[in-house]
Amino acid sequence: MAGAVPRAVVADDSHFMRSIISDMLEEGGIDVVAEARNGREAVAAVREHEPDVVTMDVEMPEMDGIEATERIMAERPTPVLMLSAHTDENADVTFEALDKGAVDFFTKPGGEVSMEMSRLKDQLVDIVSSVAEAGVRGTGTSDANAGAQSRSAGRTSGRSTDEPRTYVADPTVVIGSSTGGPKMVEQVLSELPVAADLRVLIVQHMPEGFTGRFAERIDARSEYDVREATDGARIGGGEALVAAGDSHMEIKNYRNGRLRVKLTKDEPVNSVRPAVDVTMATAATTIDDPLVGVILTGMGEDGADGIRRIKAAGGRTIAQDETTSAVYGMPQRAAETGCVDSVLPIDDVASGILATITTEVTP
């Protein structure tokens, strides 16, 4: 549907919110073909109107957004953007919706809703337009995650399916992602063996209040010790930090294989905070051991400058390919710099990282 006007279904149990969201989308050039008061109506609207995208409230009567998303992905796979309240409880159910096949989420503002939503209008229109372009498939699985679903434990490509490896000392990996990224990041981390002794820094465009839960999910699915970054946090081999929502994550210093981060409230970069460019740029200037930059699915151009800087510093660089990206924005901008060493499908990103830090393969 590239170049066409996206067609959307708006699902929310609040008539007020449905009206505001629909008005903003219409003003932003998106055709709202139907509104739904609950998940059951949303499923029916998708069946009838065959939209390009659905904005889905998490909590609704009769059928909530999670069940509705699961049914849509089973009956007529359609990109779904969850609209979530900014609470810990909603963070949990929002990630559950992503597991069921939703592409991404957008947090509803609190307080004076109409004023807040007006301020966020451009962001909402941008993300709905991007999600509308995402490729999805049935049974709650996006195209990009299909390969991961077929693996029994989800961790094999970095470990049992590879020959024994010898790795370089003290490698660091910086991973950046946005729209469609959470599941991709989880997959990559689940496939990296702790024997590689990586220091992993993850910058996912995600609001405050969600990054802590995101870190917990990755921690549960990988061999690495993963936690949300705090100001002054240190990590060594076998550990990972997720940039905290609404804070840039800078590399403050690096000594003897351990790095320390600093969180800042500096102005957004590429209209986002945390920004991938900030973490990659400070990594490139601070870390003198092997460094790998990875850009996964997402809208916008964040990470492109960071990739340039890592390459200029002698590091290795990887971008996700178009076919497996939910949104081929960030990886495309990175590849266009001419500084990306490898463009890989998501199933090969972990092994691609390992290839950059392998010194020899033992028969």
C-alpha cells in the first residue's frame, strides 16, 4: 500500500477517546473506516472493512485488546498498534499483546487528554502510518518472527547449532531499534551465548515505565543478566543494559572490560529520547575493545549517525534486512550511509554478531 492513504479501524471503549484519535488520524491524512467500542466490534470491523491498520485499546469490555488482537491475527492478519495507559499493569498487558502479534504500542496521555493528544498528534500519525506498512502473518506471528517460533527453545542459533568458537576478548554490542523492535531484540538476545562474554547495550524507543518490564522479559529469555539502566550502572561480560525510557544512555567510561553508563535528560535527538545515536556515538569514542553496532526494525533515521561513528572507530556494523523488518526505516537509513558491513534477516543477526567477534572455529 506504499503511497496509498492508510485505512484504519479505531478501537476504544471511550467515545471521547475514539473521537479524538479518529479526528487526529483523519487530520493527518489517515482514512478512519470504522470505530469500535470493544474487541468484539474491532474483530468484526476488520473482517468487514479489511483496513491497513488497527489502533487497539488494551482494556475494553466484552473482549479486551489482547484477545481481539489474537483473533485478528488468526482470522485476517492486520498490523495492530496498541494504545496503552501509562501504568505498570498496562505495561504487562501491552507486552502480552505484542506476544499475540501487535506490531507496537503508543502510550495514551494522562491529565488533560485533549490537550495532551493534540501535542502528540504528529507522533501518533507517524507511528500509525508506519505500523500500517508492517508485514504480518497469521497465528499472532509477524513475518520477522516466524523463524523464531519454529525453534524449540528459541536460543539455538548462537549455541548448539554452531561449531565451538573462540571469541575475542571484551566485545561490546550496541543494539538500536524502534517500531516492531521488542520481539526482535528479545530474539537476538535469546540467541547470543553467554560464552561470547558480550557487554550488550540496548536502545529501544520506548516510554518511561515500559523499559523496566522490557528488560525483565529479555532477562527471562536469554542467558544474559539484563536490567534497566540506571545512572552510573556498570556492566561486564555476560551482562546487558536497556536504556531507560525518556533518558539518553551515554557511555561514561570503560576500564578493564567494564563499562559505566550515564543517563541524561538532554534534548531529544532525532526527536527521540533515548536515542540510539547518543549511545553509539559515546560508545565509539570511549570503548577501545571490539565494538559492534546493530540496527533493527524501526521508523525514522535514529542510529544512522551512530553506525557511521562506530564504523569510523574501527567497529563492525549490522542492519536488519527489509524483508524481516516490521518497518524498514532505521535499517534502511543505516544501510544508506555505506557504513554497514552486513544486512541480515533477523534469524541471522545473532550469528552475524558472533561472526564479528570470532577468532577461530575449532573443528
